[in-house]
Amino acid sequence: MDNDSLKAMSWRERLYTIIFFTNTPAGKRFDTWLLVIIFASLVVVMLDSIASFNERHGQLLTNLEWGFTAIFAVEYVLRIYTHPEPRKYILSFYGMVDLFSVLPAFIALLFPDAQYLLVVRVIRMLRIFRVLKLAPYLSQANFLLVALQGSRQKIIVFLLSVTTLIIVYGTLMYVIEGPSNGFTSIPMSIYWAVVTLTTVGFGDIVPLTPLGKALATVVMITGYSIIAVPTGIFTAELANAMRQDSLRHNCPTCDKLTHEPNAAFCSRCGSQLFEPREQQTQS
């Protein structure tokens, strides 16, 4: 969508396009700045959980947090107002996440410890999927380089998902165990989550309550289930790169140069483009 088409819309339609889509420069800028604000709000929440930092800059952190909450509240209202089907947005996954990223600030007025649930805003970083674009595929003779280029986007998404889990697990453990059991701050709890999720297990911090031990069990199981994901992503991309390279060769019968990405036979003469894997192994 170009800028002329955007100007032809009503202001409400224009806001809807900017807020919900990234196919315009304004929409992409909106999502990019939203990600920056979300990340900044997470940093404020984490710093606020550090006792020494909170003592010196507690009021500043509180003011910043309420400023972020006001921005997110306005954004949430605008999304409801501009969406053609507000109920559909409110009940959607992102609609619920947007709501829960605002509610903890008001719940904290009644329950002070609930302020750390603001870390749920990290889930909103999933909007990065709408901003990032696949990097152009570069034809390389080096299979490893091609595989790294092809899997970079998937690995970034994987690391972002793991980071989300680590922050959520660390924050939950901080709320459950607290400073009295060694979980003195959210960063310290996140450190525990990293050590546990990666199955390293230093043992310098351990949960003592039954609920904390139950959460630790979930973190350990999660670690075993995701540990092989990066290897699988890279292996799949490496196999795909090798297949693509084999299809770049001329047809052995009619010398046709280019073929469809998944083609096993030449579209001109019907000849087989490459030997089956079993024949390659035997030869």
C-alpha cells in the first residue's frame, strides 16, 4: 500500500492500517517504536526489582512505569476503537496480551508485588514477527554459509521464544520464592532460569517451596524438549541447501539450466535431475 492510498482513507481507516499492518512505512515505524517502548518498560521493571537501584531511583522508575502504562493503555483503546470488529480483537491472542500488559499496573495499586507481573509485556515482543522480513537468499558455494544464512531467521525467532520463556519463568520464580529463599531480584531469578533451562544446574540457587519445585520441574522438562531445536533447524537448512545446489546443474539430457525448487525431473524432457540418495550412497 502506497502513501497516496493511505491518504485517500478516512483518519480512522488510516489509524487502523498504521496500527495493525506493516505494509506502509508509517505502520512499520509504529511497530518498531512499539517494540522499543516494550523493551524499555521491561528494563524498568527489572531494575525496579534490584533493591539497591530501587532505593536510589525508586520514584523515577515508578514515574517511568506509569508513563509506559499510559502509552500502552492509549494504544489498547485505539486498537479497540479502530478495529472493524472490536470484540474479535479483544478476544484474540494479541488482544488478551495487550490487556494483560496494562492490568498489572492497576492491580499493583492493591497488591504491590503484582507490579512484577508487568514482565508479561515481553510476550508482546512477538510482534517482531510482523516487522522482520526474510533476508534475501544468497547463492553460495559454501553449504555451511548458505545453511547459516537460511536458518538465521528461524534461530532468531527460536532465541526470542526461549528468551520469553526464561523471563517469564524467572519472574514467576521470583514471585513464588522471593528474596528470603535466595531469589533476590528478577535478574537473579532469570539467571536461575537460564541455568536450569540449559540443564547446567549449578545449584547455587534452588527453590525451597513445593510450588517453586514444581515450577523448576516444568523448566527442566522444557529445557530437554527445546535443546535440539537449533540443531534441527540448521540440519534442515543444510539439507535444503545441498538439494538446491544439485538442482542448479544442467539437465543431463537436454541441458536445460533452471528448474523449479522442488523439481526431481526436468520439465522439458522428463529426465531425472539427480540420482536418488540410495544410488549416491552406493556410488
